[in-house]
Amino acid sequence: MSARELTLDPRTTGLVIIDLQKGIVGRPTEPHPAATVVANAARLAEACRKCGSPVVLVRVTYSEDGADRLKQPVDATWTGGPLPPDWSEIVPELGPKPGDIVVIKRQWGAFYGTELDLQFRRRGIDTIVLAGISTNMGVESTARDAFELGYGLVLVEDAMASMAADAHKFAIEAIFPRLGRVRSTGDVLRALA
């Protein structure tokens, strides 16, 4: 992580929290436990709410019959069976709280097929602080799309995790520095204060 001081304008900064929902945070994560990711994301959300920056809670869900799931032929498929009824509920530590924006996605990234870009552009947001699970899937897909759409990015290393520490590390060290600024929860909180 860079030692450079981070500055953020709360009027043009938005927080996006990826997939911190019951069915995902209940799984083991590395290198940070899901409970740590949730706690850090909740601290970021409270700071953003306090300073007037929009908070976007993204959750992934599918129709009951699964007809809207991605179905391309791949080598590694989801083998988890049917999803429990509360699988897509946002964890209570995060809300949603009044004023939060909830985005429902049906793929890895939070931009494609959602209103996330529209919500930010109409609010004048040009910088996104990004957190969530899984670092190398939902977070990385959202970060790549945000970068290509011209947003500045702050990727909060200790407010995200993956199913494997090496996947998290690769995204943090090899991908994210090319898309934005990798910082800690503390760095972002200081920048918003």
C-alpha cells in the first residue's frame, strides 16, 4: 500500500460495498475474516453517511427459478446447490439505512445491467471507494468496470477478502494498483474526516 496521503472530497466520493450479504459473509474468507471485512465496511459506511457521501450496498441475487443466472460453459461451476432463503439479505451491520442506495446485480460486477453508473453520475460522483467480498471476483469486476467508465478508485484492502489468500493478494498487488489507489480503512476514514 502506498504511503502517500489520501485526500477525498465527500461531495464527489461514493462508497460501494460488494456482496456483504448473509450467504456470502457466512463463508470462510482470507486473508481477513468476513467479520473483519463487515466491521471495516460498516465503519466506512457510517463515515460516508455522516459526511454526505452516498453509500451503495450491492447484493447479488437471482430469480427463484434461476433463469437469470449466467450459464456460459466454464471449467469451474457453482456446485453449492440451492441457495437458502436469506442468502441475498444484506448483513444487519450495514443496513441499509435511510438514504443508502441498494443495487441488485445478477453477475460478478455491479455496473453491468444495473443503475449504479446512473446513480453516481446524477449525483456528481467521480471517485468510488470500494470494499466487499470477494476481492478477485465481485470487487475486481466492479473495479475494472469503474476504471473503464472513468471513475477514480480507492480500493480498501482490509475491507475486502477472498475465498483464498493468494487470490486476494494477487488482486491487491498486481491488479488494483493499475486501477486505482490501494489503501486501508484507516486511510479512508482520515481522508473523509
